[in-house]
Amino acid sequence: MPVLTRLIPSPVVVDIRPGALDDLGCVLADERISQSGRLAIAVSGGSGARLRERIAPSLPGADWYQVGGGTIDDAVRLASDIKGSHYDAVVGLGGGKIIDCAKFAAARVGLPLVAVATNLAHDGLCSPVATLDNDAGRGSYGVPNPIAVVIDLNVIREAPVRFVRSGIGDAISNISAVADWELAHRVNGEKIDGLAAAMARQAGEAVLRHPGGVGDDGFLQVLAEALVLTGIAMSVSGDSRPSSGACHEINHAFDLLHPKRAAAHGEQCGLGAAFAMYLRGAHEESAAMAEVLRRHGLPVLPEEIGFTPDEFVRVVEFAPETRPGRFTILEHLDLKTEQIKDVYADYVKAIGS
Ligand SMILES: [Zn+2]
């Protein structure tokens, strides 16, 4: 009998707990990621500087690099700064921008990347993608998965609560994204990766069903794990399919049509997911999702993030154009303006105010 198996690109270390940051040097040494302690650590000027003060004494062999922002130029500059210094690894210590900069720079100089996330705003912290601003707007660059992911729940608690809320919306939207993937499989015969779909959906369901709130360590643990597993699900499938469907097309449409007024990524994705579930006829699931989003202080109606119903209708209409080639419930139904207005009115009634 043939033994068939596959290797999954995944981090060697996943360390999620209160106090994880204080043990960073030991964990990297124990796991042979950095036995010499020679690390290039990328941080931001603000919260990163404070963390640096706290943990620098425990990492005597590290050099610290302050990263300006989340542009391709920042990432290229970081790569040229660290090149030739014989580090064991690059550490991205911060939010999404810093980690994505460090991911790109590490890939460019051929070093492994250790992602130390200081907030839980989205599922990009462990994904094989670096999202960076470039001259043409924003680009997604394929990079290796991080070799280690470290999330200190005490640090997460220090970040503004809206970052945690954003991560909740992003994780829960997996449920809608996987439903879109299954739809594309049924209607178009698109290949579905069952393992990636399972990981992403279970991550979303775990967050959806957890009774805790943004202040509980138990809930933060599950949320952080969900976001990490979602990133690995994207590595398994080789694209963002497990976590990005109509929910994310709606999010991109908010960003593109209203770049100055757009809300947080996960706020828009969560709202997009609750609406997309309603569109696909999963009315109970949509209402349950809306209830949980509300409980965590996330928006379920466009007015709650400053958009009129008409603006939202336009966002939904424009959404399919943001991801050409991706088939979701939006492309499937191909609704005209008046139809979107009608179904939106039904959605508002169904979830209640
Ligand atoms: Zn997302």
C-alpha cells in the first residue's frame, strides 16, 4: 500500500501565552533557531521602543532596527541594513506593518523570520504573504512562512481593544469564506483543499462559539490560535481562499471606494461575512454571527462604521471587481443595484437593531 503524505509549511515554534516575550531568547536558543543570540529585531518607533526597553537586557546579542512604516521601500531598506551581518534570524516585533516588513526583508536576505505579534488585528501574522504599500498602491508579496510565532497575551492586553475586535471579525469571516470556497467547488468545480478548509473553518467556529470576551485570557488564547491556524491554512492551500471570500471583497471595496473613511480590516470583514451569510440563504448562521459580533462590540450595520445604506449597496456592487477570478456568493448571484437594496433591507430586519 503506498504511504502518501504531505509536508505542511508551518512554524517550528508556536508560543502563545502570557509572558511569552520574556522567554523569547531562551525559546529561540532551545529550538536551535538562534543559538548564538545574533538577531536582527525590527520594531516600530512607538510601542516597539517601549518593548525594546523591557526585553533588550534578555537579548544581549541582538541588534535593533527601527522600521518606519509598511512600505516596500521600508522593507528593502531593512533588508540592506541587515545584509552581511551574519544574523541567525530576523525578528519582526510589532503589528502587521512591522511583521510584514520583516517578513519581506528576511526573505530577501535568506534568513528565517520570527514573528512576535503585539496585537491580534488580523490573520496575516503567520501567513506566507507580506502586504506592503508600493507606488501602485498596495501589493501582496509571497514570502516563506515564519519559522516561529510568539504571542505574549500580556502584550496583547496592552494594545487598544479595537485591535482584538478586528481580529475577531477577521477570524469569524473564515466561516463565510469557506462557504464561498465550497460554492465555487459546487458550481465551477474549483478544487477545494479539505485540510485548509477544515483548519480555517474550525478557527472561525472556535472564536464564534467561545463564550468569553476580549478581556479574558482564555478567549485571547483561542483568538490568537485561530489567527495562527488561519495563516497556516493559507500556506496549506497556497492562497488566501480559506479566509477570503465575499467578506473580504466587501472589505476591499470599502478600502478602495472610501480610502479615507475605511474602518478596521476585521470590522469590515465581520460585517461583510454576516451579510454574505444572509445572501447565501444561511439566515440563522447570519443572525448568530451578527449576535456574536455585536456582543464583542463589532459593527453589523454600515451605519455603525459611518456609512449610509446606499453607500453600502455601492460597496457590495463594486466588491466583485476587487478580486477578479475569485468566485463567491456575490459573483454567483450577480445582483443588480435594486436587488442589493432589497436584500439589504431584509438583512437589516433579520438581524434586528
Ligand atoms: Zn482578513
